Amino acid sequence: MPALKSIAVIPTKRGGWRKEPSPTVSGAEDEAAPPHGSARPARRVALQPTHRYRVGDRLHMIGGGQSVQRAASGCKVLSLLPYEGYGALLYRVRSDSEAFERIVAEADLGR
């Protein structure tokens, strides 16, 4: 008859969270554990895109359609807006033909 394996159960405190690891079958730790050094490879981190233009650059802003109502004209980059993790890179620009500042996507700007 094969030897019986005992199951060790760690007692828990009443009304509290379990602080110790969950119980395991004694003698099975060596069989289930992967060999040392064969851990999963590190997860790759996506690189943050960088702005193509710099503060002070003189650029050409493409005109907008019916919903944007933006005139095609020259503009100056006032600041680079931080990347939010999705979408286009944004710039704060001042157009030569308008008296106010706009936030424009990088795709709408050109040299």
C-alpha cells in the first residue's frame, strides 16, 4: 500500500484576512515547481512616441472641413502637449490668420 500524503492546513484568525500562503500537499512542491531560472521573460514596454516638431517651429496648418472650420495658414508651435497613451500627438499652436490659440494633431501640421 502506498504511503499517504498529509495535507497541512495553516489555521487562520477569525475575522481577518489570511496572511500565510495557501496550503499545499506536502511532498508535491518539488514536482510542481518549475526549475530555477526558467521564469517567464519580462514583458515588453511600449515606447512612448516623440513629437516631430519643437517649440518655436514655423509650420503650415492644414485647413479643416465642415466640423472643424479651420483655415489653412502658417502657424507657430507654442507648446508640446503630453501624450495620453492613445491617439495623436497634440500641439498648441497660434495661427497667423487667427487671434487665438488652437490644439492641433500632428497629422494636421507640415513643414
